[in-house]
Amino acid sequence: MVPMTKQKKLRNLEYYDLQGVFDGLYARSKNGAVFNKLMEIIRSEENIKLAYRNIKRNGGSNTPGTDKQSISDIEKLPADQYIQLIQGKLAWYKPKPVRRVEIPKPGGKLKPLGIPAITDRLVQQCILQVLEPICEAKFHERSNGFRPNRSAENALAQCYRMIQRQHLHFVVDIDINGFFDNVNHAKLIRQIWAMGIRDKTMLCMIKGMLKAPIVMPNGETVSPQKGTPQGGILSPLLSNIVLNELDWWVSSQWETFQTHTEYEVYCGEKLNRGNVYREIKNSGLKEMFIVRYADDFKIFCRKKSDADKVFLAVKLWLKDRLKLEISEDKSKVVNLKKQYSEFLGFKQKAVKKGNKYVVKSHMSDKAIQNETQKLRKLVRGLQRPKSLLDEKRMLNLYNSTVWGIHNYYRFATHVAYDCGVRIHNTIRIVVRNRLGKRLKKQGNTNNRYILEHYGGSKGLRYLNNYPMCPISYIQTKAPLYKKKEICKYTEAGRAKIHENLKFDITVLLMLMRERNTNKSIEFMDNRLSLWAAQYGKCAVTGKVLWVDEIHCHHKIPLENGGNDRYQNLVIVYKDVHTLIHATLPATIQLYLNLISPTQTMLKKINKLRLKAGNTAI
């Protein structure tokens, strides 16, 4: 399935009338409020429906847990039954055992993942939705991993700013040994409590999730005493809560250090701490700024002596406060003027350009090796496909892998050399040896993305008339430095992300709250999406529909093998719906007179009638 974008996730709050609720939680958290009645929101029908909507498009939702069930089993349940199921789990929660799987990593290593039962994933999603706005108000600006409207791009932009604009050329690289496997449960619960989250029922549920039995690949069951399971819905948020204390501790040593005298001044709406920094430079404080993505972080310093002291201080702080050990082999202080420092698959250093230093960045050597191996494997699969359909599927996979490489690594200043020379030189030989004369310079494609991004490349080739995107055709893009004001839980922050919905959502909310015991949760959810996608209009007549005029039509009826998926549904005016299914000539004529369709409308009606198993009019 296509991954859900941040914008779509944001819209989901509006569809289920929770935007105001979550905005309120965020604002209260900003003001230091204490939350001890969160279960009321977590158990609400709207929140439970939203959890289904958010989780169903996640590819992992199709992976069964220990109960052998996936989201496809949940989507068939009537909406009321689904709500009762999750509310029952929330009322007396006991997590089912987590299924442990091991997926291969580049280099031959295995990465452990925990797969909870699908009902446990939905429960975790219900909790996540309520906790996220509270925690977002407390998180540091330069925490970038697993957060809405934050990404690896933002982390890189922050690093580039430290090097080029703030001239911080010494960096402390620290690698935590097995972070996710070594999180202290008691410490984590105390950190959640310190954030003002004090609903004891919910805290007990989180404790239960952390200590849920794990069924190992060999069938053995173990009870974890520490760690957050990778693969759990809540784990990314919990990991940010654990390291949020580190972010603010580092920040308090310089960036947010409180002086006895108020030196700050406001420049418009922004606080300027320049005067503070000038004062504390004369003290014994060490200048330092953290940039973090999940458990990967860097601390930038101005002087080597400061960086050495910061390295020791952070090492001891992690051990004493969070009970975490660092990898001595992978942790070090780097002089960016002389060496590269690796971060998130990139390597970066400071090089002199004129009278200043600028960033020079590449894909890391490990990333180049891994991506090259990935593409080689895909080309080998194209050598002897089982059928033309299999060949097209493999080509789609190859192309999407190339797009993924280009979209992620384009923020490296010298990515053109990495993709155009280092990776391309290897892949070109593999392609020539395995595909040979089957590749042509001419062909056809109706893929808009390929035409837009690769249509101008001389390296574009065609296999059986289907395009094969060149790895060498890439352009560098400067990473975007996203301002902290961008936030999905404030009106001003949302205005910087998207425009408001261009229609009255009253009807949408009435549809959302409508009770229908015969319709599945999948049907009820997709109906909202369709109504919004069609701007509240009939797909045939273009008429704006009120709630009692809306009919959601199955293109292929359920009795003929149809389903409740989005692609099989369409919103139409009630009279149009009757006409689509009508078989008696008198009924057909009656509704033709009522609708008075144009030729274009009639064509659409006939198309829907044929799919429904009726004859054209």
C-alpha cells in the first residue's frame, strides 16, 4: 500500500472531529498542565475510529501477530462491533504475546522486530494519538526522529547550519549500545510522569505493553525486563521520551542556560539570545548544540577541548541517568575540517571555500555499498523473469528503489558523484552483462513521475517497452530547515503545512457519527474519505449533497465478489443510486425523468450499471 503522507494523517483529525481536542491537549501541555483523565479520550468512539484509519494503511498492519490475525480480519467487522472490541480491550487490558521476527540487515546481521497482535496495535495507536500532542509540546526543537513534520532532512539541515552559519567544526559522535533493547522501564515511567502524564490506568497499560511476553523464532517465550520492542506502535514515541531528557540537559548547558540577569531581547516575535551568549562566553560553560534523530545524535562544539569534555560528560550522564552504555569503538570526537562524520547514511565535513568553511557531504561508504547490493540483486531478478507480468513487477520494484535512493540521498552536496559514478559504474556493468541487448533506447511510458523526473535523461532505457530509471540521473537539493513553529496542533502551525478544507465539514461529522450496524468499519471509514475527495458532490451529477442525499455505492456488489475498499466505492446522489440498480423499465424511466442526465452523466451511469451487472440504458 501507498504510505500515508503527513498531510493525510493531519486531515484524519478533522475527519473524526478530534483536531480541537488534540489542540487543547497540546496547549495545556505547553502551559505545564497535569493530565490524569486521559482514558476518557482514549476510549472515545472517535479516537478508536481514528486509530483504525491511521493504522490500516501501514504495510505492517497486514503482518499477523501471535493470534494469526491482521487488519484484513478487523476491516470486515461491523463498525459498532469493532468499537466494542477495542473498548473492551481498553477496559481490561492484557496484551497478547508479541511475535519476534528477525529481518536481515546489510552486512549479514539480523534486526529483531516485535509484532504485536493486531488488536494490541490498535490499542497502542489509540494511546499514541492522545499522548503525541502532549509530548510534542515538551520535545526539543532539534529532536527529529519519529515526529510529525520532522524528518532526516530536517536533521541534516540543522547539521549544515551548525557547520556553515555557526562555524561549529568539532562534533561529538556517540553511539548507544542496543538502545531499544536496554531502555529502563521504571525510569521511562518516571519520565512520562514528569511530563505531566499521570493517568494511572494508562501508565499501567504502557507497563503491560513493555512487559508483554515475546515468542522467539524458535518457539521459546521470554519475559522482557527492559527495552522497548522495535515494531511496536508506541516504541518510537517512548524512545523520544527517554532521550528528551538528554536533549534538554545538553541544551541547558549553553543554549537555554538561565542567567541571573535578563539579557534576552525580542526581535519582532522571535527571542534573540545573542546577548546571553556574549555574556556566558566569559564563563566556564562549554558551547554545545545537539541534533538528534531517534537514538542517533551529534553534539556540535566550537573547540576541541570543549568537545573532549562534552564527550566524557555525556557518556557519564547516559550511564548514571538512563542506565545506557555507549560503544567505545563507534563513539569519538571528530574535527570536521580534517575528517568526515557519519549521520543517517550521510558523511559530512567542513571544507574551505574562499575565506569561509562550507559543508561537503556524500553518501556514506556503507550506504553506497548497501544500495549497490540492493540494485544488483534486483537486476539479477530481471535476468530470467517467470513471465512478462513478473518482469514488469520487478521493474517497478527496481524503479521504486532508484526513486527511494534519489529522494533520500539528494540532500548530500556530492550525491551526483556517489550515484553517477560510484554506484552507476557497478550497476552499468551488471545491467550490460545480465540484460544485454534486451535493453532499448526507445520505448513508451505513461508514468507521469518517470516522465517528469527522468524523461530528460539520456540514460533512460526500456525493457520490453517499459522504462528502467537510471541511477546516475540525480540532482542535489538543499535540505529544508523547518521552523519549530510548524506544528499540527496549532492553527498557526497548520497554516504553514496546508490550507483549510474548502468545504463545510458539518456533513462530514454527521456521516462520521452515523450508526449503521450492518456496515463494516472499512466501509464507514472509506465513505468519509470519498466524501472529502469528491468535495461533498455526487460523482455523476456534480450536485452538492446533504447527509440524507448521500449514498455510497459499491461498483462491484458484495454479492458479486466486491468489497468495501476505497477503490470499489463511489459517492452518488440517492436517485442516481436507485437508477444504477434499477431493472424495471418503468422505474428506469421515472428516475431518468427525475435526474434529466446529460450525455456525460448518462455515460457515467451506464459504466456503473455495467459494473453492477446491469445492462446499459
